[in-house]
Amino acid sequence: MTSTDSTTDTPGAAPADGTHERRGFGIDVGGSGIKGGIVDMDTGLLIGERVKLLTPQPATPSAVAKTIAAVVNEFGWTGPLGVTYPGVVTHGVVQTAANVDKSWIGVNARDIISAELDGQDVTVLNDADAAGLAEEHYGAGRNQTGLVILLTFGTGIGSAVIHNGTLIPNTEFGHLEVGGKEAEKQAASSVKEKKGWSYEKWTKHVTEVLVSIENAMWPDLFIAGAGSAARPTSGCRCSKTAPRWWPRPCSTRPGSSARRWPPPRT
């Protein structure tokens, strides 16, 4: 997401209070909640508190766009913003809708959200892709060359692939078949909670998914994101080739990287 001063709307400007933070605004659209807040573009961390509103049901494009606008208006933000969406997005147009209403498919999310915000500049990006960019710029993938794969473990499994700092968008590794079943149906954190597995048992399934992805991609680094990654993962063996399996709770804000995609044309 392009950084901006929340009072002057000048990209990259420092806040009017005299601090030197470059600020941006990120929105995360989830199946149950829509969260937003101001982000320090130098660190990727939230400035102050975030606001969370319940995702409207049904989560139609119009209803979600109005809720996003309500979150943004809580801060009086009038500059550009990045929005992360739980599905495939190409050129601003939604292609899949797993956790929101199916009427999203084929909708230009960028346009409908911008219209609710009186024409504010909006970039919409797959949520896992945004998390991957955030980790590449601020977190575990910073200064990492080669191929980096981020997996987010939640209701399903999201994925992001970055090669030498460039995002390869809209990978859906959660839907890969592993051992005759979709990866996310056997290794998502929601499966662990539903079945009451120990972390040791769950990470065996995670390892099977990692090995399958590794056999196809041979990454230099795996990064795990989302809530379950904050807990111990000692039972999850490092893959054969990737030197590190890096579990982390994604403390950086994916929305802060939404405006980093697509890259500028040369």
C-alpha cells in the first residue's frame, strides 16, 4: 500500500505531529471480521489501535465495501489504501470466493471499494500474497534471495511465492492434493482444532505438505504465518533442501504491502 500522511494525503510524507513515520492504511477482509488500521511503512507495524467490524452476512460486494468504508472513516483516512481479500484477485477483479458471498466472483473489487470511499485510490490483493510481501519487505524473508514460500495456516492454507523479491501471485497451495486429499483439509490449523490434535501430530501433517511443495518447487525458505505459527512447532521437521522452516505469527501487517503489487513498470 502506498504510504501517505493521513492528514495531507501526500505519499511518503511524515505525519503532521512532527514524527518521521511514513504512514499507510491497510484493510484485511476475512470471513468473520474486517480489520483496518494505520501502518508505519518503515516497520510494517500498526500505529495505534486497529478497528474491527463484523463481516456482514451475506458478505456481498456492496455490503463488504460499505463495511470497509466504515472502518476507514473511523480514522478519517483519505489517502490510498491496500485491501487484502481471501481469494484470487487478478487486476483488481475477484476470481474466487471461498469465505465471502459467491456474488464477488467477476466483480472489480478495487472499483466497488473505491466508489464507497469517494474515489480514494485502492489496491486489492490476495491476503496470503500480501502477507508474503510483508514478510519479504519487513520480516523473515528480508534480504533473502532465491525462492521463498510463505504458508498461512488458518481456516485453510494460504500461500505466497516470492522469487528474488518478486511476487508470483495467486498460488493456491492449500488446494494441492497431498496423499489423496487437499492440503488444507489435512493440515490447516482449523483441522487441528476440530480433531483435537496435539501440535506434534498436527506438524506431521504440515511436514507432509511441506515435502510435497518442496518436491515441486525446491524453495530456499519456508515461512509459516497466522496464529498457529506462534506456538511451538518442534515436531515439524525441516525439509530436505530449504535450510530453514521459520514459524512466525505474522506480526507485520499484510495490508501494508498491498500497494507494493503490481511492481512498477520500467
